[in-house]
Amino acid sequence: MVSRSCANFLDISSWDLLDFPQTPRTLPRVMTVPGIITDVDGGDITSEVTSSSGGSRERKIIVANMLPLQSKRDAETGKWCFNWDEDSLQLQLRDGFSSETEFLYVGSLNVDIETSEQEEVSQRLLEEFNCVATFLSQELQEMFYLGFCKHQLWPLFHYMLPMFPDHGDRFDRRLWQAYVSANKIFSDRVMEVINPEDDYVWIQDYHLMVLPTFLRKRFNRIKLGFFLHSPFPSSEIYRTLPVRDEILRGLLNCDLIGFHTFDYARHFLSCCSRMLGLDYESKRGHIGLDYFGRTVYIKILPVGVHMGRLESVLNLDSTAAKTKEIQEQFKGKKLVLGIDDMDIFKGISLKLIAMEHLFETYWHLRGKVVLVQIVNPARSSGKDVEEAKKETYVTAKRINERYGTSDYKPIVLIDRLVPRSEKTAYYAAADCCLVNAVRDGMNLVPYKYIVCRQGTRNKALDDSSPRTSTLVVSEFIGCSPSLSGAIRVNPWDVDAVAEAVNSALKMSETEKQLRHEKHYHYISTHDVGYWAKSFMQDLERACRDHYSKRCWGIGFGLGFRVLSLSPSFRKLSVEHIVPVYRKTQRRAIFLDYDGTLVPESSIVQDPSAEVVSVLKALCEDPNNTVFIVSGRGRESLSNWLSPCENLGIAAEHGYFIRWNSKDEWETCYSPTDTEWRSLVEPVMRSYMEATDGTSIEFKESALVWHHQDADPDFGSCQAKEMLDHLENVLANEPVVVKRGQHIVEVKPQGVSKGLAAEKVIRGMVERGQPPEMVMCIGDDRSDEDMFESILSTVTNPELLVQPEVFACTVGRKPSKAKYFLDDEADVLKLLRGLGDSSSSLKPTSSHTQVSFESIV
């Protein structure tokens, strides 16, 4: 059902919705806060919703596409019957937690429930199973799951691009809209049952990648984790997706994002860097992305198997009997086992071709080796799946006709629904397991094989024999990095796969035993319970500082995100600063140039007429000492700002200072030995020639290597390498090497915007004109030095009266400043307000003239 999925959707989505029929809500209102009944239809729930549920049970809300339930209608009564699906990961992960932990499941059923029955079914599922059903209409389900998930996301995440219409479906916006609509329904269901301050929400897999945006919009401080069970493709593949930004921002609205392998995490981080300009860093072993003041953590840990479930099946008499039957059937032969879904990415055909090469190359194995390939039912349909199935049968038939006999078939295809006990018996009996997928998110077949080969007492395997196993696994599956004792292969290299199978079959018993013991130890200690507990511990750690910061929701549609900043951080308004400005007689005003007065990305670098007019108005007030503090050179700044005669300029981060246009440029730094330039320039030039898109800026005081136009990853890598290189070369020189935003800069020691502002204030104090108000506005890292310096300088005991300080950053982001302005337009609006205030005041003193020589 599509219950309320479209309600209030236009406030978060900028496109037209699909015209799905509305059905009444089936889930009754629930008590999310003791004593308060919440009706979600009554309007938005904000982040201010609070809970007083002291002593409530710890609760985890697990959200997945499908509920961990099996459903069927009773033939006699016509009633729906439900029971737990013991093989469901969502159910098995409970093993990582105490019995006191409550689990609530949100997801869809694997059957279509009539609208008239949905209310009764919802009530039963909630009361008997603690499950909340998300009823999707059949049309929406097909477009959401079979359409967007299986025919667009799944192939793309497995590196398959729709180059031609008959090989993969090209992007269809209606399917994307269905995906978003389905995610909205899931969010509505979560909203009906969540206790936002106490519950942890854990979302599973790629079906629900924009769900975090809907949840974060309702509850800014929701405790939210996500785990991706499929691969995450490289940026070159992912960037082809037209809705790439919406999905990335959806995931970034989580507190913790989990991946099976570092490769998948690395690809995600690369996409965030290349498409959203986000950098990441590792803090005490935890990888984190700074996203508008929130730290989004990355978790890398492959999921495990449920040991108890596997061992319980091994203990069945039917399993032991079937194992002996298989051993008798293939007596005198080596049994190689493959268990795969009928999927174009599982590499079944490549596996068969590799076996064909095995028989061609190693003729002595003919008649002695059998591949039993169990084919699980396909999870999706389409031309590709049909072609893969056809090729599998044709290849198997060819091999059997060429190398088989009347009583020997080298390839045994089992293409039917195989009972779990029979499948477990094949695991236990197999001499080698071959997993040849060309791309797979995790693939637990090797894990299950190892556990089944370990066996249990008096059952599937002879208890007196040492436990052995051999694995040949594709290097492109998620479990490969954790299986260090396996023989890893490139599935596309069928000769290498054939050689690997031969090596596995002729391996000594001692080596097989050692490899098996190593694998079994890892698998048994890193089971599904360990995986779930480890993820949740990291999620709890990631959410610890939720209430230590103020939150703002910003952005529209699926671009929504939460800005999380210090509680004291607020916007600087004209109304707030003007009263202080009017009552003070001596004011120091420090302004950055790029990104503050002029847009950072602007091609036109000189100031607009409006900027010049505003600066001129401020400078003409004799009570103001106004300085532009910039990293730019003195010549360009003095030319651009020449109409402002009383404007002070601190160029090249304060290396050169001039108090007004009539003064000479002065510097307090003694002329240092410039031999360091001859050391730095060749190094920077070599990196520039090796890194396309980079350049060198020659300043009078510094040399700067820019890499903003280079490949983001390569430029960043080269910058790190250059930083280490230059620090070693310049270890004994009176200079510092600093890395900034897309730059590496070498400059004399003691040069910074912070020191420049400090010297100006000290000069005013020494002249008997200590400032009563200090305002500083800037936008980047170098301005943070200025904020910090001003805040420490004004607390100097030499200042008899503590001035009012307004340190303000441009843009809502973490900063040492107490205030923020949104952009350059906001800066001009504020300065214009101060200029207008100056013109309405009568001069009370002559303009402060301070010789820079008096400072030093």
C-alpha cells in the first residue's frame, strides 16, 4: 500500500509524483513518548521532540526492504500465516545483543496483501512479531524494486553500464520517482513508531539510500546507521548516475555508513571528494567525513555467518545421510562445488569454461574430477539472465559430451530449489569450493563451506579425520580479503582459474589443514553477531555528541542536510552589531578579500563598485581603523582598492602592511636569506610538471603550489608527498611549509593573518587608542588564525577595557568564530549597515594615524 507516502512529499521533492492511489493508513497511532499519542498525519515532527522515557528498554529499529518473515495463506481458513525466516540476516543479527535489547523491524512482506486486509495484518505483525509492514502497491513495488533497484542500481553497482538499450536499462526518471516514493513510505512507517531520543535506526542495503534524508529532515538528531551489502563502484562508474548527488547526500545524512571492504569504502569516499568536494581523515583508527559540522563515520567490516544455524543443520540426521550418499556417489573422484544464483555477475559460465581448460590442460584429471554446480533461482529477470542461463547449459553440455562417459559426467548442474540440508551436505562433502563471481558484494558461500567442512561430532564428517578445506575465490568478491588462506583468482583469466583448481586439488593434507584452521578461526570469531555488535558500538560512539551542538536543517528536496555547530554560534545581524558600533569611539575592522568581499570562484578578481563604495564609507569614519587582510600580493590589492585612501592593507598574509594609501609599505620581518627559494622552486616545478592542472604562484614573500584544477585524488596525493618532501629539504631554513585548501605554501616563519591583526591592535594600544570594538570577517583556514589571535589579544591585561569582539566566518561551517554570515552578499549588507550608521554620526576624533615602525 502507498499509505501517506505522498503526503507532505512536495516539501522534500522538487519533481512531480507518480500518480499512485492513496489508501488509508493501517497502522494505529502509537505511543512514542510516555503519555503522548503521536499522530504523524498531524504535521511535521521536528528535532525538538523530546522523550522522558526513563528506564525504557534499549531498542534497535532495523529497516530493510523485506521483513524477516515467511508468509503464506492458510488453504482452509483463508487467513494469513506468518513465521520468522531463520535465514534472514535481519533476524540473525540479534545474536550480537543481550536478550534485553528490543528489536523493531520495518519492511515489506514478500506477498501482496489486499487493501481490505492490511489493517488486520498490520496489527498482528506489530503485536506478534514487533514488525511494521510497509505496504507498497503492486505497481509501485515493481517500479521501485524490479525497476530502479534491480535494473538500474544493481547493474551499475556491479560495474555494468547500459551502453546499448538491449544490454541494460538506461536511466528512467519515473523509476527514480518510484524509488523515492517507496523510500518516503518507509520513512512514514519509521516515524510512526520511533522514539527519536532513545532508538537507534539501522538501514540495510541499497534499496533505501535516500531514506536517511527523509528521517533526518524530521528528526535532526536521529541516531542513524546504514550498511551497504553490495559493492560500491569506482567514481568513474558511479558518476554516470544522473541522481548521483541525491544518493550521496542521502547516505551522508547517516551517522555511520558501513561497507564490507576498504575498496568499497574508498570508492565512496572518492565519490564524496570528487562530486561534493568533501575530504576525509582518520582519527584514532576511525575514518570520518566532515559534513556541515557533523562527522559521518565509515565502518569497514564484512558480515559473517550464523554459526548456530549452520551447525544445527549439520546436526540433522538427514544432512548426515545425504552427505554419505554424496560421498558414495562420487567415490574415487575429487568433488569441486559451486553454489551461485543464476545471475550475470556470478561468473557461472566462466567457471565452466575454466573447468573445460582444466580438463584440456591436465588430462590426468579427466574422469577424476567433478564440478557440482548448484544454481539458485534468479533474483531478477530479463534478457541478460536468460542469456546467462542459456550459455550455462550449452557450455555444460559441451563439456559433458567431450569429456564425459556413460557413467561419468564432469559437470553436474542442479537447477532446482535445493533443500538446506542437501546443500549443507554438498558443502561438507566437497574437496574444493570454487567461487568465480566477476563482481559480488560479499558472498558467504566460502564461509559456509568452511563451517560445514569443520563439521560436528558424529554427524556429517568422520570425527576422527583432520578437518581440511580448499578455497578458490575470485578477487572481486567482498569476502576475498578476509580469506587469506584461499587461492585468489581473476575470474576472467580462465587458464589461471584452471591452474588454481589443479593446485587446490593436489595440495598436501597438512597445508589444507593449516589453511582450513586459519579460515575457521576467523569465521567462527567474526560471525554475524560479532558484525552486528561491532557496527552498533560504532554507531553509538558516532552519536555521542548529538546534543552538544545546535542543529539547523538546510537545503531543499533530496539536497536536505543538517548543519551542526556550537551552541554559541549564530548569525551576525545588522540589528545586533549596530548598537555596539554606535556607542563605541575606537573600532578595528579586519576583512578578508577572496570569499568575503569577492566570490572565491569569480573570474573577475577586482572588487565591484559596491564593495569599493562600502569600504570607502567605513574608512571615512575617523573612529574606524579598517584593514584588508589577504593572501594576495600588495600590488594588485593597492591598485584595486586605490579609491579608499584611508584603507589599511595587510598583503601576503601580513608580510607587507600599509596603514593608508599615503604611507609606504613596511614589514616588521628582517630581510631573510632567500636561498630557500632556490631550494623550493625546483621541487615545486617537478611536481607541477608531473601533475596536470597544477601551477606555481610566485609571491614576494612566498611560493605557492596550486592544485585546485588537478584530479582531486591525484592532486591531494601529490600535495601530501610534496609537503613531506619540502619539510625534509627545508628542515634548517627559516621558513614554514603549510598545506591549505588546494595549495602547498612555503613562507617565512611568523607570517600569518593572525599576527598581522595582532600587530595592528598592539599598535593602536601603544598609541593610546585601544579599540573598544573589534570586528573580523573571513572565510577560510587562514582566517581562523585571525579569529584565534584576536580572541587572545583582546584578553591582554594591557587593554584596560575589554573590547566588544565580533569574529565572523562566511558560510555556516565549524569555526573558531562566534558568528557567521551566509555569503558575500550578507557581508556587504552588514558593512553597508555599518557605513550608513557612520554617516549618521558626527566625527568625534581625528582619524587614527599609526606609523608601523612604532609597532616594532
